[in-house]
Amino acid sequence: MVMSEGEFLHNMGAAQALLPVGDYASFISGYMKGLKCHFHGEAFAAKKEHGYFMTLKNDPDTDKAAFGRGYRAGFAGKRIGDILPDLESD
């Protein structure tokens, strides 16, 4: 899925607005990191870092797991409106 610059900026802006909501901070932080990697490509993150983030979704630490789920959603190019239901499950 290709994301336009306008979509990227919209999704990042909406995510930044949600970041102060403490319950969602880990997920949103991961989403923003993944979204940057999705939009800017492989050059944005080192392979080792990317691999680590991709493994976090099942981490016993709930904050790390939320970050991992958010990273995967962003990296997949999901729009902010599509991830809102995911926030409710965290």
C-alpha cells in the first residue's frame, strides 16, 4: 500500500494528538515509528532495530507489546482511523 505525503502527515498529526493519552502512549509511539519506516522506506530504520520492533508484539511487558503492535500497524501503512479499534484492545 502506497501512502501519499498528505496521508502520512495526516496520520502523524492525528497520532501526535493521541500521544498524550497515557493509556495509548506505547501503542501510538510504536505506530509513529512504524509509520515513518513505512513512508520513508528501509533507510529509516536499521534492520536489527526493525527486527526487534517486529518481535515485541508478544512481549510479556505490556508497554513493549503495545509498542510492537503499534509499530506493526504503522509499518503496514494502516491509517489512523483504522487503528482506533486496536487502541481499545490495549
